[in-house]
Amino acid sequence: MKAAPLSSLHLGSGLCVFLVSTVALASPSDDGGVVPAVPTAVQAPSRGKGLDLRWSHQTTPTPGPARSIGQPGAGCLEGGVALPLHGPGWLVARPQRHREFGHPVLRAFLQGLAKAGRRHGLGTITVGDMGQARGGPTPSGHRSHQNGLDVDVWYGPAKAAAPGKKETTLQPPSVVDMQSNKMLPAWTDRAARLVRTAAEDPAVDRIFVHPAVKRALCKERGKHGPWLQRVRPWWGHQDHFHVRLRCPPGNVDCVESKPLPPGDGCDASLSWWFSSEAHTKAQERAKETPGETAPPMPEKCEQQVEQQVEQQAE
């Protein structure tokens, strides 16, 4: 197959989706790692095409025990908690998005990653998006991050935004040249160590990175291990990696991802991401309407979002 530059596959620096490659030199399965429907749950009625914007209007988590409901691309969060915007070893980069919420296990993971970062001399960990106060679909940037178990972490320290940009004050440095798929100077030993440290946490289900990042990690001789299997290639992750945690114990409404394929992922399946077929697949996905192909939300999620509407009406 003729190789295609992944610059043409880029679907936005904040776009994090939940698909993974499972077959050598074949297009990734459209349900890669995700179960199509929520077991034992009655699906809420469809609210039409596009994203349900009610979720981005939720300002507070629901009370009660923390529960991750549904799956990353069609789910919600009960009893979520916020990560403080600043802490020992971490910084939330874009507080104006109000996406610093997650299941308590996600907050604990990030605090643990920051602690490990201090121990290994990695400096401040820059945290991108977690999820909304009650989870659910975001109006921009993601197809997942809905059930409180996803977070974006920047490979490198934040840099100042370009002059004239008011919507964000910090920008993540890219580690991949999007024309040549070669690693940029921002890809350092510190960045590689950060990805490895995150992937070694037993709470992690998988981590999504740019395919060139996966290739660079595969080339590091003597540093392979079980953690590398959990690092999966996906488009749009040239300036951050996307961590997904396993369903927390006792969260019966949380949908587990499908098991990862055997091996460390440094085989022929990695080559697919640099093929013309991958280029075509990316173009097809770029034409999709946000939310149009998402699975239906569990009925319990409808209860979560309606609760805030009732509170506002009182």
C-alpha cells in the first residue's frame, strides 16, 4: 500500500475517539474496544441528529455515590468530582472549558501520575480535558470523554498561545511533524517516560497516541513491556495522549471495552496507519456529523440530565 502522510488524517487536536486497530493491515473495526449497547439498560429515545447540548449546560455533578454509566462514547457520570485546577505536580490547562470532572478513580489516577512525575523528575503534568460535570457528549473536541474515565494529558509543558487568540491561553506542543510523520524536538525522553508511567498504572485500560508516537516507542530497544500493549495508535493525538481507565469495581452500569489484541502492537498492524487506506478512512470520518453515529445513551443518563433541569426550574 502507498503510504499517506498523517497530516491529511488529522481530525483536530482535541478529537479523541475510542477505536483501535485489531487486525494487521486492515481497517480498524468500527466498534474497536467498545460494546454496541449497554447491557440490561433500556435505551433513551433519540433526540435527533447531532449532539445533545443539554450536557454542556450541567454545572454541578449529581449527588450520591460515584458511578460511571455506559461507555466512553455514549455514557454519563453520577457523583463525579472535580480535579483542582492546580495541585502538587499538575496543572489543568483550559479551565474555561469546565471539563475538569471525572470519576474519583480518574482524579486519583491523575494525582498519582503527578506524584510519580515528581519522583521521576518529569516536572508539572499538564492536564487537558477530562469530562463535564455529569459527563455526556461535549459540544466540541471529542467523541468520547462521556462516562468519567477519559483524560487528555499533554506530552510536553504548555506553551503560550499565538498572539490574538483569546479563547485559550495555553497550547500543547506537537511532537509529530504532520507532513513527514517524523518526531519533532518536543518528543523527548521526558515525554516518552510520561507515557510509559501512565501506561504502567494498573487502572489504565488503554492509551491513545499518534501512530508516529507508537512507532517511536516501539523503536526504543530494551524498554518494551506489558505497558506497551496498552498504548494504541489513533489519529489526532500528535500533541496529547488520551488515557482511558478500566471500569471501576462495582460500577455495574459501566461498559467495559473489548480486550486488547495480543502482542505489543509493534507488528504489521502498526503499518496500516501510514497507508493510503488509512488516509481514505480518515477522510470518510471527517465528513460525519458529530453525534450522528454515536450509540444511544442509556436511560439512566437521561435521568441524570433531567435532574438538573428540574432543579433549575424550582
